[in-house]
Amino acid sequence: MTDDDKPRLHDGADRSAPYPVSRLAPAFQASELAAEIARAEAMLGARTHAKLRVIADQIRALQSEARKVIDEAREEQALTQAECQFQRRPGQVYHLYRRTDGRTFFSLLSPRDWGGQAPDEFVGSYRLEADYSWTPAERLGDADETGAMIDGLLRIGGLPGR
């Protein structure tokens, strides 16, 4: 039987053969190959675990933000549903009181205007914003951190801020 009559197991170039085709080729053992595959699978598992951990942390952060948004919406809804005997105007500060029966109402009079003797329990003061959201009076002087951050990013990019 000649070399041409023998069945070839690999039809490509010798360098792409999945096994040594020359006695000068480096020898490799099945145990070394198995160990290399095991290391590669372990690294793949570690990378996959790390990526999934990042995603899980992001999911938890988003769930926390969602709970915060829902809580804020409930507070806004309670403020919107408070009794009011006058027309609400954006930009105006209103003072929220609670009657003994638990109902809340807005007044234009602050506890100081009542001389410290408000007829009902004072809950807090709020400013009605242009989008009809409510800002607690104690946060009216707070700096807008998001706006400041956006202005800083615009300056870095060479664009005008507010």
C-alpha cells in the first residue's frame, strides 16, 4: 500500500492539523490539554460570575430607585389631594395642616402667622412647582446638584452652561 492509498485524516495544511503530523512537532499530553481546558473553563466561570454580579447590583440599585419613585409619587398624591379653599398657583408656598379627624388641608397662613397657636397640627410647608410637583420648604435653598454636574460637564466639553 502506498502513501496515496492510505486514508488521510486531515486535509488541510500541516500547521492546522489537530494532531502532530511531524516528529519535530511539539509533543502534548492529554492530561496537559485537559488541565488547560479546565483552567479556561474556570476563568470563563469567574468572568461570567463577575459580570452577573455587576448586573445583579444594577438590578438592586434600579429596584431601590423604583421604590423611591413610588414613595415620592405617594407623597405627591397625598399633597395633591389635600383640601384647598383657594386656587393653587405655581411658585407659591403653601402650609399643610392636619385636622383631628386625619384630613389634611392647605393654608396660606404659616404657623408663625397664627402666632404659634395654629388651630390644627402643622405638617409642613411646600412650594408648588411649575410642573405641579411639590418641594418641601426645607429643601428650597438646597443647591441643584444635578444641574451643577451637568453645567460642569458642559464646561468640560467646551459648551455653555446655564
